Amino acid sequence: MKFGDMVVAIVVISIVVMIIIPLPTGLLDFLLTINITLSLVILLIAMYVTEPLQFSIFPSMLLLTTLLRLSLNISTTRLILRDADAGQVIEAFGNFVVGGDAVVGFIIFLIIIVIQFVVITKGAERVAEVAARFTLDAMPGKQMAIDADLNAGLINEIQAKERRKNIERSADFYGAMDGASKFVKGDAIAGIIITLINISGGLIIGMLQKGMGFQNALSTYTLLTVGDGLVSQIPALLISTSAGIVVTKTASEANLGSEVTTQLFAQPKVMFLSAAVLAVLGIIPALPQVPLFSIAILMLLTGHAIRRSILSQEEIEKEEIEPARLEEMRKPENVMGLLQVDPIEVEFGYSIIPLADVNQGGDLLDRVVMIRRQIALELGMVVPIIRLRDNIQLSPNHYRIKIKGIEISEGELVMDGILAMDPGTATGEIDGIDTMEPAFGLPAKWIKEEEREKAELLGYTVVDPPTVISTHLTETIKSHVHELLGRQEVKKLVDNIKENYPTLVEELIPKQMTFGEVQKVLANLLKEGVSIRDLVTILETLADYAPITRDPDMLTEYVRQSLARTISRKFISEKKARVVTLDQSLEDKIMSSVQQTEQGNYLTLDPAVTKAILNNLSKQLDKFTQLGEQPIVLTSPIVRLYFKKLTEQFAPRLVVLSYNELDPSIEIQSMGMVSA
């Protein structure tokens, strides 16, 4: 086995050399026997493999065995025409197999050629061609199915990679078989031509060079040629049969022999009906009664044995299943399984199913994969598996999004329409069904597909139903991503960092902070849309300030200041930022209202003051709405946290930054000031 590659290379070269160098009859007998043995081995392997890829070298073996047979044909032809003797194997086939009768042998040889060329080779070639085409056509669907199983959590990355590799190997195999089957066809044609050459050439050489009579030359060379043809075509027939078995075999858990016996003798009714038909035929006087009645009785006994075996098997399974079922019902795990809640779940009515069905051209599963990738890149958070389920209790076009089993958002689609949204720049009206865009709450209309071009010319933003639901899902996940980050998820993120920064992680966890405390800081960042992708900087900052304070809110503020460039690029797209600032007296009032307790710091403002602050803030935010820009409130570092908490219920998406969180290169332009 160690030098197997060298041995194979030497064998291939030797096969080519045999075409040129004459071989002695003894060595030729040995090689002909090897050829028959090799073809028999290949046939048995083809029968016992459970799927074609287990014999992936078959196309190459097909080429090598064809080359071997042609080399032996040339060697035997040389001996037949030169010496009128091609060894004991060919002589035995020419005399014993065909009884020494050249005409009978020639007819048998022609029958074998016809069977191989017209039936087996032709059929195997067609099956290989169709299998190759269908395998290549099915590749995209199989790839999408693997991605869907991976996204649904049914398989992991390693299993998905292995399945993709098997798909590629399967395509390569059937493509190779499509080409290799042509060798078998060519081999059959070559066998006919070589036979005619041997007979005609043998007659000429025998009569002109060796002085034989016509009858003697015809008998000698015909028997040798037929023997040579049988010796070469019988292995060719076995190889052709092997090719047919391999390309027609589907993947299963059993070999061909087991499948044949299992599937042919699975129905006792078939045996009983066959026995009845044979018995009826046996009654006819002109037909042979002994074989018909004998086989009918055999079929009857076989059917009875099969039925008894099935009944016995059913009794055994019933005895095994009943205790197992009762034991399974007693297991507490069955109840515990009902308590599991999916982190993210999308339920939809039956009309939306085509969007998620790959076989119907739906790409929602692919969009879900892209959503997870997008959020990982934007926020540095690995979103859990998103479950997609149909729910017959929902109206056909309705869908809802759940976070940890609780409905968070919902929407309704018009499957035969598209959604046109007015971004504030539309210059005309279009006909359609009024609605609200579910992700951002913008006024929109469902219009017909043929109205798309008109709507786009008028300045409307037009999207199809899959984009509506995927955008809604993306925004919902972003709004609640902090709820999806638990201690286990934090541990995975930290373990990933630990591979390259072991010292940092070992210093921070668990010496200074626990996973739970780190999780609170990361959740605070995600809640305000700050990416945690730069986890190294976050952990470095926590390692610096954890000895000073254990308050997650204060640690979050320190981390935000370390992420100044990230935050600036996230919320400010240009070098100039328009902001709303806080009056100094308001900041003083907020800080004087902070109550410090053992459980944390709390803001205790008078309700009338809070109302005045929010009313004033609302007026300032209206300026940004008119400009079509995202409002940003800028405060001092010590006030930012408390002002954000103050406005959280009033404007949850309001961006509140501190001076220390801005990149020094950004120019600030105040659009107004909030006062109490």
C-alpha cells in the first residue's frame, strides 16, 4: 500500500508497452486470466457498494481496463496471425466453449457483441448522460437546501461543508461517467473490427504464407479469432454491466443484492398472484405442465413464507415499541422539551410559504442567512438561528416576528403586488392600497407590478414582498439584539478573542469581572446601536476601569469613550455634525437629581420638569425632521447616560452622544439647545 501509486503507474506504462513488444504465450495466458479476474472483481464491487461515490475511481478504471483489453487484443492478434497460436486460454475458449465449431463460436461471439453494444453499452451510455445532466441541473437546488438546513440549525458548518463536497464529487463523477461510457462503446466496435481483421488476415496468411488449405486455414484462424473475441468480450461485457449498475444505482443503506432480495420479495400478494397465473397456464395442454406447476408451487410457498415473516416481524416490533413508548412517555425530558423557546421566530400564513420554499423559487432562507451576516458585520453580534414556521391560524398574507416566544412585531403582505414608499421626495400620486411600511412606519401603498416604473419615476422607493419582510425582520432584530445576547453568547465571543489575546482575557475574566458583568456592558452598547465587533478594545477598557468601578452603566460610558471613532463613524457620516445641545443649567439640574444607592444610580426629576424637558426636546427634533436628518443630542460625558434614560420612553431611537465620544476632526454645528 505504501508504494501503491508507483505500482499503478508502472502497470499503466506496462499496458502501453504491451502494444509494441511481442508477448510469449505463457505470459499472455497469465494476463488474459488477470483481465477476466479484474472485470469480475469490478462487477462485484459495483454490486456491493451502497452509493456510486464509494466507487468514484470507476471512470478511470473503465479507461484502464479498456486500454488493457485493447493491448491484449493487439498481442493476441500478433500471435494469431504470426504463429497461428495464441496460448491455452484462447485455444480453450475456441475449442471447449464453442465445441470446436467455428460457425457456432462465431455466432455466439456476434450475439455477445450485440448484447454488449446494443443493449448494455447503449443503455449505460444514455443513463450516464442523463444522470450527468440532471446532477448538474440539481446542484443549485441542493446547495440552497444545504444552506437552508444550516440556517435552520439541522446541521453544523462541518456537516454542511461535507455535503457540499459530496455534491461536487457527485457532479464530477457523473460527468466523468458520461465521457468514460464512450470508451465501452468504442471497445465494442473495436472488437468487431479486430475479429474481421483476424479472420480475413488469417485466411490470407494461412493460405499464402503457411501453405494451408482453405478449409484448414478457415477452421484454424476462425476458432482462434472466436476464442480471442470471447476472451476479450466476456470481460468487456462484465465491465459494461458494472457501468450500468453503477450509473443506475441510487444512494442507499444496502448493497444491490440486499436491495434486490428485500424489494422483490417484500409483497406476498405478488407471489400468490404469480403462482395463480402459472397454475392457469399449466392447465393449458400445449404448455409444459411440470415446470409451470413446479414454479407455481415454489411461488406459493415463497409468498406464504414472506407473509409469515412479515407478521412475525410486526409482532416483534409491537412488543419492542410498546414498552419503549410507555418508557418514553414517562421521561421528564419530554416535558422539558416543551419549555424551550426559540430566540427568534417568524410565523407566516400559507400564502407567504412560497417565499420560503426553495422549490417554488423562494429566497427568504437565503435572505435570512444574509441578515445574520449583515448584523454580524454591523454590530459584531452573532444572531441565533432564525426559525421560519408556517401558522395556519394566521391570515394567509399575515406574518409576525417573535423574540423569545413573545410577539414583537407583525405585518401583512400583498403577494401579487409591490410596496411603494414615499421618502418625502415623491412628486405625484399613484393608485394603490394605503398601508404603513412595517420596518420604519413610513406611509406606503401596495401597487401592481406594472406600476413599478411609474412609481420610480415619481420618486417612490419600490420593494417586493420578500424585501419587505426581510427588512422588517432586520430592523426588529437590531432593535432587540441586546436581548439576544446572553452569558453563553458572550462566552463564545470571548473564547474567540482568547485565541489571539489570551493574556487580556485571563487578566479580565474571572479575576476582575464575570461573564455576566461583561454581558451587561455589551448589552448596553448594543441597545444604543453601538457595534461590539471591536471586542479587543472593549475588553482592554474594561480591564483598565474594572478596578475603579463595578457599575455596568459607568463601565459602558468608559467603553463608549474608547470607541469614539466607531461611534462617530456610525452616527455621523460627514466631517460636520448638526446637533442639539443641553443648557448648562439643565445639565446641573439633572446631575443634582441623581440618587446613588447600592443597587445603582437613579434619576429623580420632578414630573413637571421632565415634561418641560421633553416638550422642549420635541421642538428641537422637529428641525431635524424638516431637514430629513437624523437628530443627535450632544451632552457632557457625565450627563449623557442619565439624559438617554430620561428620553428612552419618549424617543427610543434618539442618538445621545457625549463630547468625549466624538472624533476630534468632526466639526460641530448646534441647531438648538434644550432647557428645562
